[in-house]
Amino acid sequence: MRVKHKYLVNDPHNGRDRYYVRKTGYPKVRLKSTFNSPAFWLEYNNALQKLNAEQPKVESQYKHGMLGWLFDQYQQSPEFQNLAKSTKKERFLIYGRICRAYGKLYIHDLTPLDFYALRDGQADTPTMANKFIRCCKYAFKWGIQRTLIVNDPVSNVEYIRFDTDGFVQWTTEDVLLYVKKYPIGTKQFLAFIIAATINGRRADIVRIGPQHRNGNKIQYTQDKRKSKIDVDFSPFLQSAIEATPTGDFTYIIRDDGKPYSKEGFGNMFKRWLVAAKIDVKGKNTHGIRKAFASWCSEYGVSDEQLMAGFGWRDRKQVTTYTKGANRSKLSEPISEAIHDKLSHLLGSETISQGQVIDIKHKK
């Protein structure tokens, strides 16, 4: 039987069909559920994600002791492989750029001045310049811990100081322009509601699906920070899902029915903003997340509750009350604040009558 899905093969045994996900250079993964059942496609999807997260080991093109050799060793380490896929990709590209100029230099010959030169060469884009230095520090710190190297010339190199407000926060006017262009029933509206209610990043938005719903909750692990998120399943989200074509494993799908990649969705979202006549400079889905976090703070949500609901771990002193099972309880005020803000912005007509829930007084 011929199968027309990526890396999916049928390898019959004793007259019975057996299905595998098989990719050259990787061990094949057998799918044990009944073919074409929901469980089968969930197994298939999980196997694809695992393949995409793995990288086959390759021999370094650099000699032992060179900077490029250190970067290659670090990228094959468990510490690197356990990073989020997007983080690994970003660091991989940065290491490649550094190696074009510095890869064949021996580590024992490098000094802090070399890394200041690397930093200053990107001074017109200070964020990227600092990323170059930060990525070098990760690799050198790992190399010192593994006793692969004895000197760390980058540890005391300072970052470029500059003023920034980070991601550009959406305004009320941005939201109203967006939903005027994309009303309920469009996938653009659904994407906005997911961004506003699950407290996730772009990589989380594109992969959220029915499997992440548990009763009246959305529960998932963030792609980047690996923080566990447990928030109310918003009635706005329920209404948007009911009114919009969705996929089996992701709520947001392309016109051909396939899920978006993180990068593909980001590019498409920019086009949606332009079509909605929103000032697109610096704005993306993270700006929605930032806006609702700010509005939650205005509603009186505490810092600890924000950290629990949005998966932040940046504060050095976080009580154990924000961890584990307590995250669900702490995130409730965030769901209430988001519900109130969406009600104010969008009106009750965006919630079907059967889905109207008084979140503040639910049992």
C-alpha cells in the first residue's frame, strides 16, 4: 500500500500492514495505533516533531582547539540539544556567521580584544552584536565545565548598552483595526484570540490544538522556556474555534489544511497586519502578549501571578507558590482580566450564547 505522507512508509510483515516514520540518517519509528485513526495521526505528528528536533552528529571540519571546533562540540552536547528548536536554530546560524571569520583561530590565541572586535563589527545592530557575544559565552562556559578548554577570553566582555522597550506593544486601536478587517470566522481572528488567551509565543500559537484542552483548561508546555502553562479555556476561544475551520492537531491551519511553521506563520501574520492598515513596524504576535500582560497588570494582577500565567522565570526571587500545581490557581486572575478586556474590546457578540461564562464566579 502506497502512503503519501512525509516520511510515512508501510512495511508489511506476514501479510499485515506496519507503518513507520522513516528518514534517511535516523532510526525509523514504528506507529502502533490503528492506521488513519486519531491516535495514529497523533503518533505520526509526535514522531515528526521528534525528527525535526534531532540533529545527526557530524565530524567537525575544524581542528582540535579551534574556535569552530568548540562550537561544533557544544552543538552536539545534551545541553544544546535540549534547547528549544527555535533557540538551537538561532544559535546555529550565529555560530556559522562567527566561524566564517574566526572559526579557524585557535582558542589559546584569542583575547578579549578579539571578541570586542566581533561585537563592535555589529554595532549598528546592537541586539545582534550582543547575541554574538552571548552565544560565545554559552559555548565557552560549557567548554570550561567539560574541561575541554582552560581559558575563557569572552567571559568578561561586556554587552553594548542601549535603550530599548523590547517588542512593540499593541494598542487598543491596533486591536480594533485588526478585528474590523478580520471578524470572527476568519483564521486571522482565531490566531489573534489564541495569541491573546494562551499566554504563549509564536511557536506555541501555531501548535496549540484540541490535544491541549483539558476540560475548561488549556494546558501545554511552552516551546522556548519549557514552562508549564495552565489557563482557562476562554469562551472567546471556543466561539472562534466553532466559527472557523481548524485542523486535527492545530487550531490554526493554512489554506491547504496543513499546520503553519513558526516562521511561515510569522511572515503571514506580517501580511495580515499590513492588510489591516496597522503600523507594522516592530509589531508581531509577541506584541499582543505584551499588551495583555500590561492590561492584566492594570487589572491588579500581581507579579507572581503574571509569572505563573505567562511562564516567566526572570525574577530571581520567586516563591515556590508559583511552581507546579499552584500555577493553575495563580493564573485564574489572568484569565479573568483577559476575559474582561476582550469583552470590552470585542463585545459579547463574539461569544455564542451557549458559551457565555461568568469566569469570575464559576465554580
